Amino acid sequence: MQVVLGLSDYDSALREDKPAALGPNASNEDLRTYNSNLEKWEKSNKMALMVLKATISNANKGAIPHKNGEELTTKEFFASAGKKFKSSSKTYANTLIMKMCTSCYDGKGGIREHIMSMCDMAAKLKVLDMAISEGFLVHFIMTSLPAHYTPFKVSYNTQKGKWSISELISYCVEEEERQKLEKKNTTNLVALGKGKNQAEFSGSRQPRKKFKPNKKNENNNNNKNFGKNNGKNNGNNNHAQDNGPRTCKFCGSPKHF
């Protein structure tokens, strides 16, 4: 709302009080300046109240009382509405502390956003008279990093110097980019190795084609052989009649078994 009113040049009622009335000994110049400022403020106050009341619900609008039967100014309206939504600073501080203690970088959104979120919570605690030193905040952020940042943490602990928040953000972003590149190269090497092994295996042995005999020729050959061997060996004929003609297992030819 402040941005909208500022762009419309109606935010003077949010920043300034109503001009005080002049005394009886005021000059004509002061009177003209007063009238100009009063006219500008009244227009700003009227337009700002119209915009504010048009953007809030009727329940919230009715919960804001009038001042001795008179309509509130824009600043008074803002202050009265703020009191209705004011919460306990202790509860808010406990919520921020619990959120900071349980925050852990999960790899989503980028490590820069994670560090900036931790700094924002520390800044809000500072407003509530619970300031956190920069050195403690750096260590606190380092503990919120996952296990694959352990070499990075060890490198920081072995150094004598201390990092600022800006340096921590810069180094963490560089480490994140390095890990992403390393992971990508490892994935490509694994995929390349699998493809090479499959190519070698497929080239070492060619699958053998199955032979499909011609059923028409096979039946003709079987009938010829059956006629030639008929009467020579009754045992063989009985076996052939029972089990069918004997053919080659590989090519299906009846000429050899």
C-alpha cells in the first residue's frame, strides 16, 4: 500500500501529521503556505483512506473505531490496525530461534538463499534485542550444511582467519558449483562405461539364427524314406510310426540323425 500511495503522490498523509493551525499574528506569506500545505495534506489523507478502506474486509474495517466520533487520519488508521495484529515479541523470538536451530540445507533453492534466510532471521532477532554476533552466525550456518560439505567445514576449521558473511556466501557458492560439476562428470563416466561394456558384449558373440525347415519338403522326404524302408525292419517301422520320422535336431533334414 505504501508503494501504491507513494507512486500516486498520496503518501504525505502517511509521513506527516496534519499542519498545525497558525496563530493570530501570522503573516500573509505564512498563511498562504499553510493553506497550500493543508490542502495538499487533506487531499492525500482523503485519497489514502479511500484506498486503504477499499482493500480491507468489512470485519477489519468495522473493528477500527472512530476518534471521538470523527474519522481517523491515515496515520491513526494505520496505527489502530497495527494494534489489532500485534503479537507477543517473546513468542515471535522463540519461533525464530527454533526455526534457526532446525534449519538445514536440503539442496533446494541454492545455498545462497539458505544463508540469506539465516541472516534474515538473525536480523529480526537483533530488532528484538537478541543480537547474534557475526562469528557465531558463521559457525551456526556451517553446522546447518549437510554431510557432503564435511571437507569444506574441515578446511574452514583448520584456517586461522575468520570469514565474514559475504565471504561465507562466496565460498559456499563456489563449493556448491564444484560439487555439481564433479557429480555431473561422475555420472557421464558411469554412463560411458556402461555403454562400452554393452558394446563389447554384443560384439563378442553373435546370436545364432534359428533354422526353420520347409514343411513341404520335409513331408515329401519323410514319405520317400518311409517307402524305401518299409518292410526292411518292422521294429524300426513301428518306432517310426509311433514317434514319427527321425530328423536332424539342427537343420531338420531326414537324411541324417
